[in-house]
Amino acid sequence: MKSIERKVRATIAKYNMLKFDDRLAVAVSGGKDSVSLLHVMCKMEKDYPKASLVAVSVDEGIAGYRDEALKIAAENCKKLGVEHHIISFKQLYGFTLDEVVARVKMAGEKELTACAYCGVLRRKALNIIARNVEADKLATAHTLDDEVQTVLLNMLHGDVTRMLREKPVTDEVHPKLVPRIKPFCEIPERETALFAYVRKISFQSIICPYASEALRNEIRVFLNRMEEKHAGIKFTLFNSAQKIRPIVNYPQLKESLMDCSICGEPTTQKVCKACEFLQKLEKG
Ligand code: SF4
Ligand code: ZN
């Protein structure tokens, strides 16, 4: 079996993810995938004297969960000698995720899960912190498993455009949007776990208290069952999505982007999704 480092190098080259002098921000949550990615990218960065690397984390404000994860992320950064920056929902939006969930429950909202709010708010937070540290690219630790779950999830939500846009490297569509790369997109999750265990890398092993709400979990279980019966099916699904993207003439995101009338961040609507959520929360 090729080492993860060699596979990641091959993935980076295949999708042309990095330039020799890029300043890379690695999104580190403290979980096994993100700390493994940090270790791999740190090693790779040493081969490129003109490149630089920084770790960024988002504190969503999930009591008893994210605080421990951030401690582990910080320990890994210290060990590797990597600069670490944290941005929190509280400082950015005025609410922790726990407070968002409590308000949503009080309002009797049943349509959206904690993960739906968290995903939108975290995406924006990560872009802001990557921009603040002047990163050219933002690397996230999405594995092959995450990628194929997302393909199915978007299909089940009827969001085909989003499925087409979720690529291993996002397009450079707006100066305020830091392009994202996914160096683990062809690495199965079990290999990142093995890497972390073998290298004795510390990571958070408890799962988020809101995770059980996600439809993603059901898809994960389904795909794992399918993979057990039909080895290689996750790769097949991943490759199918790669083949569909270039042949579908989907509307270019670039053309539809504008500045949010509230926060000024790039969005496809007049008001970005994060501001829309926050307005709803403030109104109660
Ligand atoms: Fe956020 Fe959901 Fe992930 Fe928890 S499981 S960190 S709520 S997206
Ligand atoms: Zn906004």
C-alpha cells in the first residue's frame, strides 16, 4: 500500500492543487482527518522553501466537544511548530452553535438541523480566517468517504448545481473567496485513521453531540455497507462525479456572485445564507 504522503502528492499533482510559493491555510478541527492532514502537509511544505503553512480552526461553540478538539489541534500545531489561528462563531456572529440550537428549538423550527446551521456558518468563518491570515489556498481534510457522501447528499437534496461545484479544487471565482483544496479527496477514511494511529498522532475521538441528527450519517452507513459488499464502489462513485462535472454545462458561479448587502461577503443571493440565518435568530 502506498503511503498516505505519496498518495497525497499524487492527488495534489493530479488536480494541480498547489503552486511552489503558495501560503496554505490548513483547516484543523482536532479530529483524526484534519490533524493527519496537518502532519502530511507540514512534511510536504519542507520541500518547498518558498511556500508557507498556517493552521486555522473554527470554534463553533459546542460545549464539551469543540473545546477539547481545539486543545488537541493546538497541541499538534505546537509540536509541529505551526502558527495556529482560531475564529469563533461567538466573536463573528454573536452566538455559539449551542445558542443557535437553543433558539431554533424555542422557535419550534424543525426543518433544519444543527448541522445545516453549522455548515453554513462554518464555511463563512473558515473563508474569513483564511483571508485574514493571507492564505492563497485553504486545505480541508475531506476524505474520499466525505466526498462520496456529499455527492449523494446533494443529489438527495436535489441540489445538483452544488454537487457539480464541490470539486477537489474550487474555482477562483471571487477575490474574497479563498480557493479550497482537498488533498485527501482520494484517500479512504480508514487510511487516515490508520495513519494517525501508526504515527501516534493525538486526535479527538468523541463525536459531535449533534452528529446523530445528520442525514449524512445514514448515507455513511449505507455507503460502508455497499463498500463491504462491492469493494471499490466509493471510488467508482467519486470518479463518476468527476466525469459528470466537465460534461454538464452548469451556470458559472462567477457570473452569479455579488456582495451580501449585510456583511459584504460573496454570495449568490442579495443576502448571504449566514446573514439570513442570523436575521431569523435575532428575530426569534
Ligand atoms: Fe457542526 Fe454537525 Fe459537524 Fe457537529 S456534526 S460540528 S453540528 S456540522
Ligand atoms: Zn452576509
